[in-house]
Amino acid sequence: MQTDTKARVEQLASPAGHPVTVLRFEGDIASTSKEAVLGTYQALNKDTAKIILLDFTKVDYINSSGIALVIQMLIEASNSAQKVYAFGLSAHFTKVFTMVGITKYAGLFPTQAEALAAL
């Protein structure tokens, strides 16, 4: 049974003091997640959200439609000159994201601390 996708936005500072926007996802990511994934991303202020972290630590499942939504978001971010880093993916989804080419658009890290340290 698929669980609804929830998303929330937090603001952090990088170790160097740069503003960082964190999108924290929860639940499963599938075709029904368009508003949670793309809607939340598209509501961000593109002028201030230059560094974005995607938190997948509370995501249990991502199907192919969900991966397509993530890719669409990453392409939009790339076109807006935003830097995106993702963390909290299981080993399986890290491998899937790498296989489908997401690493061209986003750095993948095990933890938030490691993603922030890479900024």
C-alpha cells in the first residue's frame, strides 16, 4: 500500500555560512507525488534558493514515475542555475539514481552532514 508523499521546506546554513534550502520528503514517491515533489520545488524562490538539499531519509519507496518527477525537478533546478544535493537514499536507490543518470544533476550523499560538508 502506497503512503502519501509529504514534503516540507527548511532553511539551514552551510558550514561556510551560505543559505541552504532543504526539501524533506516522507512516504512513497510515485506518480501521485507530483504536487509534493514538483509543487514544493516550484514554490521556492529561485533567487534565494541557490543550494538545495533533497532529504530522502523518510522515503521508503520510489517507483519509476517518482524517479521521473525527481528528474524533472533536477532539470528545472539545473536550468535555474541551482545546485542540488541528495542524501538519505537507501543503497538500492543510490544505485538506481546513479544508473538513470541523476548524478549528472545532483550529488548523492549518505547523510545531511556529508552533503553539507561537500558544499
